[in-house]
Amino acid sequence: MQDFDKYERNRVRRLASRGQYDRKTIFEILDAGFVCHVGFVIETQPYVIPTLYGRDGNCIYLHGSPKSRMLRHLADGFPICLTVTHVDGLVLARSAFHHSINYRSAVLFGTAQEVSREEKVHALFVISEQILKGRWAEAREPNDRELRATTVLKVTIDDASAKIRTGPPVDDAEDLVLPAWAGVVPFRCQAEQPIPDPLLGKDTSPPKSVQTLFEK
Ligand SMILES: Cc1cc2nc3c(=O)[nH]c(=O)nc-3n(C[C@H](O)[C@H](O)[C@H](O)COP(=O)(O)OP(=O)(O)OC[C@H]3O[C@@H](n4cnc5c(N)ncnc54)[C@H](O)[C@@H]3O)c2cc1C
């Protein structure tokens, strides 16, 4: 897969060695999550709004109410900045200054357009599968009324960057003799035991999609 080109807006500057531009790395970060933050400017006011997403090739699908200010604005083709972040660990150093975070993050730039009725069902499938693989086949598909009540945008990724930190703290040599504990506290986002809807019949075990989450 081809790298994204580096421009002024997507070139990592601080600790540039942590910057990556290859699609494989960036897509892996996107595929590991399902919540992004979408940044846009209306007149001179910036907004950053959390929302769900699904990746399909070099595109990101977003969905929501046709009345959503964000979706209505973005559908007009204004520029978008979209970010996804995973926290992998707290990095505890001997000095306060060298404390850090192990993370994987991606910043994307692009523009959006509203998808056709035909593409909408596919896009909703992509978003659903991004959140919980296999769930689409277990639930009722959206009907015409629900599709009319949902706007879907397709963001084409024009350029992007990833920034990744891994590994132990990087202390100053003179601090290595200090008694302070140093190391990494790993973090991860993990599903917990499912809570059945009280309206479900008795003895209904979680479906395959949910069980697969735990097998992971
Ligand atoms: C994890 C997560 C996933 C979400 N997924 C979706 C999704 O897939 N589709 C969708 O349409 N919406 C989603 N939302 C809700 C989304 O963040 C907006 O609240 C929603 O789009 C409503 O927009 P609006 O047009 O009413 O508000 P806007 O007109 O966009 O916002 C008006 C103001 O309301 C406040 N506001 C709006 N949203 C939030 C918020 N989430 N938290 C705090 N303040 C807020 C802000 O001050 C904002 O400037 C998600 C929220 C979260 C936290």
C-alpha cells in the first residue's frame, strides 16, 4: 500500500521519528477503534465532535441525524480533520518531566460527501461491523423510514499521519540512580461481561458476535 504524501498540514514535527505515513499503519489504527473526533470550522468557530465511524478502503463513513449540524455542514464539502487515539500505557519516569504515554494515534484530512440511497446500507453495514463484527447479520436491517432518518457521509482521506510511542521511559542519565519507581502501566480498552436486556427471554445466551469479543 502506498504511503500518504507529506504536506505542511500532516507532517509530524515534534519527535518526527514517531511519525508514520504508510496506509497499513494508519489503517490498523483506524481499524482498532470505532470512535473518532471530527474537527471542523463554521465561520470562525472550531468544533470537535465525537462520533462513530467505519473505514472502507481509503474512506471513512460517518452517520447521524439529517438535522445534525456537523453532518449538514460537512456535506457541503468543507475541510475535515478527523482523529482516532488509542492509549496503550502510562509511561512513568523517574522525573516528572519525562512521564509520557504509550499511544497510537491517527490524524486524517479530507472532505465529505453524502452517499446515495444505494450506498447507505453498505455504509451502515461498514459502521456496524467496525463496532461489533458479525452484529449486522444478527439484527434487523434498517427499513425505508429509518434510512430516511439517517444521513451518511463518506469522507475521502486526502492525507494522513500516524504517531506512535512504545517502550519504557527515557530518563536523563543522572536520574537513573533516583529511588523513584519507573516503568510502564499497560492500558487497554476491553469489553466486560454482557448485561442481557431484562425484556429478553430466559436462558438466552449472548450471540456469536458478542462471544467472539471475549475469545479475542
Ligand atoms: C462515543 C460517541 C459516539 C457518538 N456517535 C455518534 C454518531 O455516530 N452519530 C451522531 O450523529 N452522533 C454521535 N454522537 C453524538 C455526537 O457527539 C453529537 O452529540 C451529535 O452529533 C448531536 O449533534 P447536534 O447537531 O445536536 O449538536 P451540534 O450542533 O453539533 O452541537 C452543539 C453543541 O452541543 C455540544 N455537544 C454536542 N455533542 C456533544 C457531545 N457529544 N458531548 C458534549 N457536548 C456536545 C457542543 O457544545 C456543541 O458545540 C456520539 C457521541 C459519542 C460521545
